[in-house]
Amino acid sequence: MSDHLRSHKIKPWHLDRIAIVYIRQSTPQQVIEHKESTNRQYGLVNRAVSLGWPEDRVIVIDEDQGMSGASAEGRLGFQRTLAEVALDHVGLILGLEVSRLARCNKDWHHLLELCARFRTLLADADGLYDPADYNDRLLLGLKGTMSEAELHVLKDRMYQGKLNKARRGELYQLPPIGYVKLPSGEFAIDPDEQVQAAVRLIFDEFDRQDTLHGLLRYLVHHKVQIPVRVRSRANRGQLEWHRPNRATLQNLLHHPTYAGAYRYGHRAVDPRKQQPGRPATGKQFNKPEDCLVLIRDHVPAYITWERFCANVQRLDANRTNKDKPGAPRQGRALLKGLLRCGCCGQRMRVHYGGPKNATYYLRSSHSSSYGEPLCQSFAGQSLDDLVAAQILKAVEPAALEASLAAVADIERAGEGLLKQWSLRVERATYEVERAARQYQACEPENRLVARELERRWEESLRQQRQLEEEFEAWERSAPARLSEEDLEAIRSLATDLPGLWRAETTTPQDRQRVARLLLEEVTAKVDKESERVAVELHWVGGTVTEHTVSRPVSRYDRHSDYPRLVSRLRQLCSGRLSAAEMAERLNAEGFKPPKRTDRFTRDMVQRLTIQLGLVRRKRHGSEEELGKNEYRPAGLARKLGVKRDTVKRWMRVGWVSLRKDDDGHAIIWADASELRRLHELHSLPRTWANKERLAELQKPKQRPAR
């Protein structure tokens, strides 16, 4: 239907407002190549004039050139059009067709709703429409639906074509590091020998380092660089050498192409995670087995598929969370990430404390997160010693083979680095010769060019000298080739595995790696009534072995041998032996103290016999020296029914009033109220709710003047 037959829809108030000509092409390529379509859209200005709008009242909005109409997000021109309509400034909107304005029903009907409310007309190549009119609104809605369906058909047709090509393994994107793209479109291993050596060195060294950060530190320490082919148009395909970084190494180790596999669909788009105006966002990386297409043995490979899977599993296991043990750490704890609580089954964490930075294993997440009691904790040295002994026992038959493999691995690592340095020096020599040929090919009279070529020659010579100096420094610091004596020394270590395990050159990370190779997990359950800890070792392969280990406890009476120890001490005391002699007897008979030591001493036996009442204590000074309400530390401990060590701790931190006698021995003053305070201080739980009361109880009463 022609416009002159529908001109009755144009009212005076329409002509009082502006007319908008909306122009859009979907891609920058269409803007450049489809010029006739662009010219037709700009020609709509004349049509607005023919409908009665003055030319100076016709506004052209073309900010959305080169943008898709699938969404209004990021389309400033469409958003400006909506704003002008909502401000009641627009009488007519012209577009070559509905699809120019929007290919999304949500955006299209939003525009129709605003135009109907503010009495704005719409026009395309087919006619003039009033969104407030039922028939026109129905027709416009149908056009919008068809426009969106057309976009879906076009996109699906192109996607299915790409997917069909990908299923044949013929749709290649940008090649990863170490590969080049042939004119036929396929991937091939980079022909540059140094590039191949660098990529292979990365995979070989990751097998030795076991962690991504360890690999990165190794490459930086040995000045190994990453080969990168430039992808920009100016220097496309040119080889550059970049310093290694974590992201590049992580992508390289996770890329299945290095194992000869072709993949497609590894970066699926999640619409929920997309950010407005940023079409590249919302991508999530799929595992190789979750990709739309995965074809193994399709491209040239650097490593085997089994080796690639092992690398991915190792990287995943190095992530520290409740299901993964995390990477080996520098701490002395052998079972970090492997030990689980035998009570609740959760992973136990490691804590280091005390003057000797001793190892403790504890299960405290519920305590710190929910205020619940501590599940269990214990000193870890005895457990680590038990597990280490079992590991050495398990690997002893293969010790000789392991030593020979270590020798071969050391030699391979040295050869890999030497090859990298040799290839770098060779490339630097080539660059010098190339710069010299360019300079010599220049006409001597052409000084404008000759000066620049001379500068490049000198720069390449300087870089060559610097590289040769670095190579010489590396050769001086690098380990020499193993001699026969060195090889024999390494083989001899197979007969002394405990010595090798405890050697200073064996790092905590080395011990943890060995433990993780043999053990899947270790569970420990503490018997809170004794020193016993029930241990289960879950070996790789499914074997489970049960053991019992002793932990340090705070008191003798919590030791399982306590009744037998008391009985033996009674017998020894009746024989009138000295404390030193009794200590020797107890050690010879296998008795052990409850705390972190393996042998009884004279002082320990003396204190224990006095505590049991088997001998009388030799007191410092006379009882006549004690005044009213005064006690020796041992006497106050008996009065309160606490351990003497507790009283000594109170003395150290200043929670009791004390003085010294003439011999320098402590005398504590405590009247009835002080005794009640100290008794409450000892019995009150150390919880957050009691912290204010504890602070009050820790302040001793001022002693009255004597």
C-alpha cells in the first residue's frame, strides 16, 4: 500500500516532532562491501521529506553501523532512539526494513510499546504503520517475529556448516605455540628446531618439577624463553621469544593438540555469565572429553595422550580444596593433603608451632567456622616417622632401578638445557651473519641506508656477545657430567634409603611427592583416653594396612603403660636406687615418658616419684620461712589440685603474687579469696564467651603489707 493512500495517519502533531532515519549494517565487512544497501538506507531521508517533514527536522542515527541487531546491549544508536521516543520528541521512525531496527522480539516489542504510547509512527520500504492501530500492531509484531526467525535460521545454517566441517577435523583456528598453520589449513609442528626443543623441554621439566610454579621458576632460573609466532598483520608469522609466564604454561599443559588431538567447542558460551556490551565474555572452558568434537591422533604430537592426561590430572590434584591434596609444600609435614580425620572423614590441616617449630595435625574447620569443639589434634612427628618407615620398606625392592632412573633423568635434564643454549647461540650467529650480508649488499654511497644497516649489525653483534657470556656463565655453574665415581655413589644410595630420606639435600617436597606416588590417603583416629593413634594407610592399588602409633600426651596417667610404670617404680624405690639408676632401668625396659622425648631422665624420675608419694621431697628452706597464706609452688599445686607446671606458668605470666626467699626460691601468697580466684581460673573454659571473665581472673590480688 503506497504512502499517499495512508497519509491520513500523519497528524499535525507528528510533523511538529522530528523524524529519525535509523541505519545499521550487521558487520564491519558489510559496511565496507555492501555500499548499495548503505546508500539505500541513507536515501530514506528523502522519503521523510516527501512525507512532510522539513529536511532540517530529519535526524540520521548511524552509530550502530557494524553491529548485530540480535540485542540492544551495546547499540547506542538504538538506545538513543528509544530515549528520544520516550521523551516525546519523535513523530516518525524510518528503517529500510524491520530487521534494521531489531532482530530480537524483546527489543522490537519494547520499541512498539513506546511508539504506541507516545503516538510515534514507523515506516519501512513496504509502508507506513501506526503502532497504536490494532491491525498495524499485528502486522508489525509478525514482521518482528519473522525477523528474529530469519536471524536464527541464518545463524543455525552457518553453525551447522562449521560443526560439520569440525566433525571431519578440518576446521582449524589459530595454531598453539610450537605449531604452524599450513596453506592447506592443517596444523604442523613448527619447522624451527629451537621452537621444538623449547616445547619439549617444557613437558620434560614439568614431569620433574610436578608443579606449574616449579616449572615456571625453573624456566626463569635457566633463562629459557617461550617461542611465539606473531598473529598481527604487520609481522604475521614472525617468530618472537617471550619470557615465560604462568598463564601461557597453564594453557600449554592443558592443550590436547600437543597430544595429537583435534578439538572443537572447548569454549562454550554461557549466556548467564555474559556481560552487556562484551560479546567475548561468558565463555567457559570444557575438558577435552566434554568438547563437541574430539578426534585423537589427528595432528602431529609432541607427547602421548597418556602423558597429556597424567599432566592434567597432576595439575588438578595440585589445586588445594577439600577434594584435592594440593601441591607439595615446603613445610616438614609429610602427610600434608593426604591425612584425613578418622572421626569425621574430613581432611586434617597442618600447623607448626613451639620453639622447635614442631608439626601438628588438627581438624579444626568446624571449630573455627561454627564454634564447635576441636575434633582431634596430635603432634605429627611420630606419625610421619611411621609412614616414612612404611614407604621405605615398600620401595626397597625397587631401589636400584630407581637410582639408575635418577642417573638417566639427571643426564637428560642437562642435555635438554645444553641443547637450548646451543640453539640460541646458533640463532644469534645467524642473525649476525644476516645483518652482515645486508650491510655488505648496500651501496657504499647510499649512506642513509648504510648507517641503519650498520647499526643493526652492531646491535646483533652486541646481542651475540651478551648471549655467549651468559652461556659461558651457565656452563661454569651447570653440574658437570657425572663421572664413574658419581654414578657409583648414586647406586650405593640404593643400599641406604633411610640415609637418603633424611639427607639435607632431600627436600620436604621430594618426600611429599614420594608419599603421594604410593599413598592415596591416610586416616588417623586418636584414642583420647590414651596415647594411642589408630592409623590406616590406603596404598595406591587398593591395599590398606593398619598401624598404631603413640602420640605425646600431657600427663603420665593418660599413658596406657601408666599402671605398669607405677608398679615398676614402687619396686625400684624399694631397692633404694637413685633417680638416675631408676631412669636407666626404665629406659632399658622400654618405658617412655608421655611427652616429646624418648628417654627418662633423673629429674623426670625424681619428680614422678615425689608426685606419687614414693619418696619425700627435699624442700628448699624451712617451713618456718613461710608466712600466713604463703605456699611453695608444689604446695599451692597440691592445695588447688592442679599440676605444678600450671602453677609455674601462672608465675611466668604474672597471675600470682610471689616473692623470693634468701635462696632465690619462689614463695606465693594466696589467701582464701585468691585460692578461689585461682581455682576458677583453672576450671573456667577458654571460650570466647568467657574472655572478659578470664581477663579479670588473670589479675592477682595485691598482697597486704607485711
